[in-house]
Amino acid sequence: MANILLTGASRGIGAAARIALTAAGHHVIGQSTAGGDGLLAADFALTGSGDALWQHAIAQAPGGRIDVLVNNAGVFEGVDIADADGFAATWARSHAINLQSAADLCRCAVLHFQRFGGGRIINVASRAGHRGDSPAHWHYAAAKGGMIAMTKSIARGYARDNILAFAIAPGFTMTGMAEEYLASRGGDKLLADIPLGRVAGTEEVAESIRWLASEAPPSLTGSTLDINGASYVR
């Protein structure tokens, strides 16, 4: 059984991952912005929130040890590039929530894992990190691309310490964010771009998280798993 810190655990992929990891016998310490329902509260739009969350999670973890970090929290908010102030504010918020908080937690995890002989990091990125996103979502694609690059850097830099890092890059997944986007962009046209003919289910992404958390072989470190129905292959 592993002690797992999971961010964005209240809905969508995070809620499904919480169920899958708990069913597999792991002790899951979950986070959401508001907290409640057994989740720790942390607002990743605020500077220092990732470090504070890590300390709260350590205090809750049996034995004061975390074995696996899953960075899943994120926001998907569009902005018109003609709106200079909104553009800057949206980029700052996206960076803080989608990338900076994950980086802060990864930093805490690496230092912690070095003390305890290793651990695993799973960063939930996006297909957008490879192929980009809509004109209103430059920031999202940039943050997710940064998350993938960060994962590779951690894998290469700390494998000798038995610290393993993996990324997951889902395409459209049936969460609240994806449903809103599909509706606004014309769902039928977008689905036509997915050879599988449907978007991924949250349970499919959750199963990948569960596998990476405990069963994936160490030599897979640094890899990104694409979960997009062949809509983007590389």
C-alpha cells in the first residue's frame, strides 16, 4: 500500500483516480480548492499553496511519508487575445494553477523521496501539450507542454535516486471542462477528429494513474502516456 497525494481530487479525472487508487488499497490524501469531503483545501492560484499543501499532507500521511505524488489539478479557461488585461491575467492564473503548483509539489516530492529512498511522480498533462489548443487557450497548451518537459527533466535528473516520473496526456475526457468545450466548439466536428469515435472516460485515465502509481516498470520513467483515441499519435 502506498501513501498517495492526489490534487484535483473532487471531480472528473481526480475523483475517478481517487476511487481507483483507494480500491487498489492505497491511502489517498486528496486536495481540492475548497476542501471538504475528506479533502485538504489548497487554492493553487495563491503563491506558496503547493508547499503548504505538501506539509499538510505529510502531517496526515501514515508514518509521515508520501510515496506517490499525482499532479492532476488544473483549469481550462478561455481568453480573447484582443483583451490585453484579460490575456495577462488568464496566463498568470493558468501558469499558477496548471504548472507552478505542480512544479512546487514536484520539488517537495523530490526532496522528500531523496530522504526515503525513492518515490513516483505522475503529472497529468494534456494532448494540448503536444499539438497545441484553440486560439483562446494558448496558455493551457503552454502550461501542459511545460508539465511534460518538467516530467522528463525530473526523470533524467533523479532516476539514480529511484525517483520515477511519468506524464499522462489525455485528449478530450468526459469531465465538466471537456463537456463545456465540446458544446462550445461543435462536438460532432471534434469527435470526427478522434478515430476511436469517442472521448476518453475518466475511468480510463484513472486506471492509467493507478497503474503508473504502483505497477509500471521503473524503466518507463520519463515516458508520457497518450490517452486520446488516436487523435494525436507520435
